[in-house]
Amino acid sequence: MVYDNTMSYEQTYSIVDLHCDTITCVVALSGGKDRLAKSGGHIDLPRLRAGGALMQAFAIFAPAEPLPELRPLGDTPEAIVEAACRWYKKELAENEGEIAPVRVFGDLEKNRAQGKISALLTLEDGAVVKTPADLDALYEKGVRMIALTWNFANSLGFPNAIDEDRGKGLTELGRVAVGRMEELGMVVDVSHLSDGGFADVAALAKKPFVASHSNARALCDHPRNLTDGMLHTLADKGGATGLNFYNLFVGDAKETTIASILRHALHIRKVAGMEALCLGSDFDGISCELEFRDYAGYPALLRAFERHFTPREMDLLTHGNALRILKACMGE
């Protein structure tokens, strides 16, 4: 069943979603045919409003080995970052009455008070980081969270996509990068990172870190998901994992169902506690069918969760945990 997103749902939750690929994979790659104002993907401003968005993290997707479909944006990760940043700034400037960036944590409350959705710029794959100074440059561009790797090895570490790399840890630069990111006020993201890299981040981190879009490996045995031990460690460090809606990471054959996402949420709460759980849809980066269709379907998804989570837990899931982590990492 697909929920009818034209239905009117009572808006009771403020959503913080830690990962989508809308800017790179929809807006930039379409050459502006799809825009934040109206898009054929999972996310645009009307659907963010309908879904209850407080803040959406927009990822620059710039893999270490650029994919053929990203060639229109450039042949190197550096070129892709520049192109995606230009589109991000253009979209926010053209929709400044609706959405505004978060560069310091206080911007969230300022934007909310002005009736604006907040946008957090993130980077998926730290391949462009060749020296610690590159982190400073990314910070100046507005990037506030970095997933250290994607599906290829890079200057910071190794991915969980390749069996022989899974046990490898961070590079020396990767270890330095964790500390420098914390000094700058950037969130360290371990989604896509090797298991060995996860262990290194956990040992090095002095602030909470996140897996922005990963589920429970115990329920869906995919290396992109976290083991129960990782979930425990993440919770012990004050971090959280964002529920990912991709069917291959949820464990559904074709269409991602609400029941399957709920199953992962309940498992994570059981093994790591409620504070380790947040949202990281991967909207516009996934190609499967969704029972609730797109961002405007968030209320339908959350209505199903209400039968299993208390009001306080719902607030932690939808925004409380993510905001706590952002505040701890970014400072006031």
C-alpha cells in the first residue's frame, strides 16, 4: 500500500533528517530543471513543509572515484564539490524566504523563529581532504558534517563496501581529521566507513559522532549497517544512527515498508537505547519504491511509530537526539 500524501495529517513533529542527496543528484545533475521549489524527486520545499521539516541535511556527493552519472558536474571530487556548492548557494538564495543555512547551532532557532526550514550542508566522502587545511576550507564553504568515506578508499580511510578493506582503520590523515573536525565544530559521520575505521573514530572521538544513514546489521546483514556492538559504542559516545529507507539496507525485496523501518527502530532502541536513534532517510539517493512515497509521507510513517514509542521518545527520534549531537559538536 502507498499512503496518499495529499491527505491532511496533523503536524505534531519537527523533523531533522541527517541525509539526502537532493542537491547533488537531483538539482545539480538536472542542470536546474529540478529545483528546491519543485522537484520530481523525493524532496522539494512543498514536501518539506508537508512532512514537518525543521532541518534537512543536504549532502554534497563527491566520491573518490567519480561515477559516470556525475560527469556533468566534473571529473574530480574537487570539481563536484565546487559545482554542488554553487547549486546549494543558488537554491538557498532563490528561496531565502523559505529555507536558510545553519552555520552555527544558534541559526536553527533563528530560522525556526522566522518560519524557515533549516539546511545543513554536509559532505558524503572526504576524498577532497588531502591536508588538514582542506577541512578548514570546507568549513568556510559551510560544510558542517563529513562522511569520511563512501564506497572507495580515500585519503582518510576505507569503505565497508569492499570485503578486504572492512577491517582496515583510518589513515594517519583520517585520524588527524577526526580531531580537526571536532575543533572546527564539524560532525564526524561514519556511514559507509569500514568497521576498522568505525573503531578508530570511536577511540579518537571526544565528541558525539553519527552514522547519518545506517540501520541494524542484526536485522539486515549488509556491511552498510551497524552491528549491535557498534550501536552500543555509538550510544556510549553520545552519538546516534539515522534510519535509512533504502530497501537493501532495510531488508525488503522491493518496496521499503513502514513495518520494516519500524523493526529496525525497535531493535536499535532495544540494544542501544532511545538516545542512539534519529532519522537519515537517504532521500534522492535511493531508487526503491517507498510505502510512504517521499518526504511528505513522514507523518504517515510516524503515525505507525506512535503505537510503539512514547511522546518523549518520538521527540527524541524526530529531532531531539540529532539536535543534541549538533549542539555538542557545533557549540552554541
